[in-house]
Amino acid sequence: MAHAALKAAQDRAKTRGREPGTRQQGKRPPGKQGQTAQNSRRRRWSAAGADERDPQSLGRIASRMASQFGWSDRLAGGHVFGRWATLVGEDVAEHAQPVSLTDGELVVRASSTAWATQLRLLQRQLLAKIASGVGNGVVKRMKIQGPAAPSWRKGPRHVSGRGPRDTYG
């Protein structure tokens, strides 16, 4: 029975003008339409030399993305904050912390007014150290602030209102 069906299929193929088991030129089996362009792209092989499709190191990709998207300045500013103690020295880093870096101006908060004065005197040397560690142009000027004064407006015994003025009728 199966032999008779096979024989009938072979006879039909012969009447269509082709040998059994071979395909006509230019015809594809169903489901394989439109894959020539994709296959031609896929079958390119990398040569023995360097190629853009070769694996890249993460550092190289990150630096390329930083320059491509314009993140280089912000990353350099992050180096100032991350390596503050090594850039300015342990003594200075113990008494001064960077607060913000905007448009080349580094705001530094000192732990006392004496240290703020000392940092103002050392400002040129600190700028030179930062420039040698991070790069020129990242920090152009420094603004040194003293310690923040405590606020008397907050606390457990604070009474809202105008204060002592409302007792003077």
C-alpha cells in the first residue's frame, strides 16, 4: 500500500518534468521565503585580524559610550569625589569634604572656620593637585565654605508662629 503511494508520487514528479528528490532552480520550500539577505549577512566570517565584531573589553566599551554620550565631564567630576582623600591628602580630607562640582567650580565645606581659612590659603596648591590627579579643566576654581551653623527653627521645643514678638501686644 505504501509502496503504491510512493510509486504514484514518483510518477507525478516525472510528469511535472523533474527527477524525484531534486528541486527546481529558483523555487524554495514553503517557510523559507525572503531569507537570502539575512543568510548572506550571517555567513560573513571574521578574519584572523582585529574586527569590529570581535569581543571588546568592558572598559573600552564604557569609555567609548562616555565620550559618545558626553558623560566624560561628569565622570571626571565623580573621580574628584571618589578619590578626594588621595587627591588632596589625608590631613585635608579629614577636615574638608567636597559638596558639589558645577561648571568647574568645586564647593568644599570645611569642618571649622580655621580650616576654611587654611584651605583658602592652600587653594592654588589644592587646584594643582586635583588637576594632576584628574585632569586640567575639571576643577577651575574652588569655593570654600565654613561649617554650617545650626538652625534654631527646628527641634523638640520649637513653637510655630512669629516668636517672641506676639507677646508684646
